Amino acid sequence: GSRAATLEAQLLAERERASQLLAAERDGLSGHGRQLAAGGSGRTTIVFNMGTDLSLTLISTVMLIVIAVTVVIEKLVHVARKGNRIPEQYLPIVNKLEEEFMILGAVSFLIVIVEVSAGINHDQLLNIEFAHLLLFFAAVALVVFALKQLFSMSRCQAHWDRLERCDKGQVANSFERQEYEPRHCLQRLRRVVIGFFRPFDEFDAKESAEHLVMRKVFCDAFKLRDWDETGTHFDFSLFLRHSLSEITCTLIEISELSWIVLAFIFLITLLVPLFSGESFWAAAQPDAASPLSNLTAADASGSGSGSGSGSGSGS
């Protein structure tokens, strides 16, 4: 009888310990990383109240890696800027991209400070981490879009340079040859197929003529010097490159209107539950029928059953 009472007391103690661990995990106090940051044993969630469980060796190693990566990145950027590795027309785009990254990095740093300094529970931490993840994907999408724009700019500028080097006589002779070519439908089909598979840098009389006409109209409208015998002229290709660079900078920039539209969308999402009569704090809590809540409940039942089976096997 005394042994059965002892085993029953041990079983109750194990269940109580399992429930305490589960409650601590839901409050964000049982993670090993948060214990190290908070000083061990889950005494507090405030990262600035450091305890005695910090590893100076690990902290020094991490800081050395961060310093090395920072120095390498700064050196690469300095060499690219000073060594004329980046074309002049690309510098405004690179500067704009660097500015947007600084803003996104500052916002990400503020999110991390809120996570480690505020006493938040596990569910709130998951929501903040999801917002942090969205910010990271926004930065990745910005990089991909900027690289795509730079690649398109490079192709357009190279094509404009080839059009600037075309000869008016060559364009005129090409149209004269087309005038005396046979007008049979098979000949037209052959010309269409060849034009479809034609390389991008091959001479195109129609496109060259359109470029020459556009340059002539532009120079006449703004009283600029076109090609003449002296060789002095207005560099129309350079003007197009700078114009395209300004347009690309405008596309890459996250304008105030974009932030306002994004804030308006999240504001509508925030106000919809309030209009239905639900309080703010009730709407901020995770839904009991959500997959995240079901997963948390399943983990809780699994931990409880595991503790119970362990106690049963011990008995």
C-alpha cells in the first residue's frame, strides 16, 4: 500500500512537472536560447537583464564572424565604387538600393529589439516572427527586381549604342533592296521567320530608321546639334541612358504612397474584427480553430501522454 501511494505521488509529480514545462513553453520561457539570453532557468524574458549563463567564447566567436563579414562587404563595395567597376549610369540605382536596404534593416532591427526586450508569450512571438519573415522576403524581392532592371538596362543601352552607330546610307540601301524584292507570300513568311529568330544585335533597317527619326525630331524640338561634318553632336544615346536610369530608380524606390497603401490594407484587416463587435485584445489572440492552435494543443497532449506513459512504465 505504501509503495502504491509512493508511485501515485511520483506520477502526480511528473504530470505537474509536464504541465509546468508546457506552460513555460507557451509563455516563451523554456527555450534554451532565450534562457541563455535571459540569464538561465527562465527567470525573465528581458534580454537586457543578463544572467551568469552566458558563454563569452561563443559571443566572441559570433562577433568575430560578424566583424569579418562586415569588413569584407565594405571592402567589396569600396573597391567596386573606386575602381570604376560599376558604370556611372548604374551608380544611382546602386545608391537607391543601398538606401532601401538601410531602411529595411533598421525596421528589422526594431522588430528584433521588440522581440527580445518585451515580455511576450509564445503566440505573440510567432506573429511577430511572421512579420519579420515577410520583411525579409520583401528585401529579397527588391533585390531580384533591381537585378532584373539592371539586366534590362544593360541590354537596352547596348542596343541604343548600336543604333547610334548605324549609317544613314546603310538604312537607305536596305529599304531600296526591300522595294525591289518579290512580294510573294512565301517571301514575306520567310522574312518574318528570319526576323523572329534574328539575333538581338543584328542590323534592323526599320528599327534603325525609327531611331534616326526620333533623334532628329528630338534635336529639332530642343534646338540641339545633330550629326554634322565637324563631328560635334548631341549624344542622344547618353541622354537615353540617364533617362532610363532615373526611371529605374523611381521603380526601385519604395515611395511614401506604397507605404500608405500597405498601411491602409493592414489597417482594414485590423478594423474588420472590431466592426463585428469583437474587442481588440480578443481579436489579437490566436483563433482556437486555427491550425497553429491545433498544433499547440496536439503538442500539449503529446507531452502529457509521454509523461504519463513514462511514469506508467516506471511503475
